[in-house]
Amino acid sequence: MASFALVTFDCYGTLIDWETGILEALNPFLQRLPEPPTPLEVLALYAELESQAERHWRPYKEVLVNVMVNLARRLNFTLHPGEEEALVRSLPSWPPFPETNACLKMLEERKMPWAIISNIDQDLISETLKHFCCRPALVVTAEEARAYKPHPAIFELALKKASLPPERILHVGQSLFHDIAPAKRLGFKTCWVKRPDRDPYGATPRTQADPDYVVQSLVEIPDLLEA
């Protein structure tokens, strides 16, 4: 553990099962279609539309509205007034992965500080934090950085707030595009969460990256730190 002074996590997709949350929020709309797309097709389209909406800074709530409107256009379903905010309303209820709190509890017991670096608004992350058994040492959001991962600004802000060199931080993420590739370019050590029961890309754009470590579950993280 002496090698690292802080573990930083991506939130949505890594600690929070956002794919389940996204699909449950979209299911009522997909059922309006005569031939609904498969879950993987929906997630791939979500990845495309979200990354397009995040190219320039806007609040994440506006990103989600933009994604919802464009999903309706691309899949050809109708949105009634107010339904464009369906993803925004659902986000606070998106569940943590089953092993998330076990991992965070082990880190807390072993006195290892942990933090969150997330493409999110401050008020939305405040709701998500209620799902966790303990509190992070710090939270860094896209709203603070006025930039979305993979833009380096959000990682640079995390380094500033943590007052640590990047090599003393292990950054953990499910997304090669949003987390592993940009964090490694800045000198972070990186750990890719590649869950065996999930598509490795899911709701994130496809890209190549070379993580320092690969795990199948978050509960491997505490032991990895001690190895």
C-alpha cells in the first residue's frame, strides 16, 4: 500500500451500475417500438450520443436531455412533454454494483483514502453518494472542471485537489475511453475493471489503452494494493 497514497474511482460504470440504470429508464420508450433494439445496441448508441454531447462543456443534466432527444430521433420513438428528462430523473436511483460497498468498506478499514473523478454535476453526485457506505476523501466533477473526461482538465483538477503526484494515485475505471487512456497519459497508475459478465465497452466508446492492472471485480482492489 505504500506505493499509493490515494485510490480514485470513476463513478458511473465503475461504482454505479449505470448500464442497468440507463436501460431501465429507457425501457418504457423502447417498448413503444415494433422491434426494439437489443440492450447492447442501445448502450452503443448511448455511448455515441453522450460522447458527442460532451465535446463542449454543458451541465450533465443538459447532456442527458440531449442524449434522450437524439435517442428518440435515431430510434424513431415519440417523446411527450417532460419525457426528455427521463434519464435525469432516473440517475439518482441508479444502483451501485453488488461489490461496490464491500470494496469501499475494505479500503476504509485499511486506512486507504479513496476519491471520485466523475463526469457529473455536483447536485447529481450528492444524490449518488447516498448509495455508498462511507464518504470519499474528495470528489472531483466535470462541473468543477468545466470539462468532461477524457479531457485532461478534470484529472489535472484532481491532482491539484489531492496535492499528490500522479504516480502516487491508482485510478480505477471501467471505461478505457473516459478513464484508463487519459489518466495514464497524465502519469496515473491505472486499473481497468473488466467485468466478465459485461461487454467491456458497453455504454462507452471503443478505444485502445494499456492499463497497468486489470481486475474483474472491485473487491480485488484492496488486495491488489497490498500485493
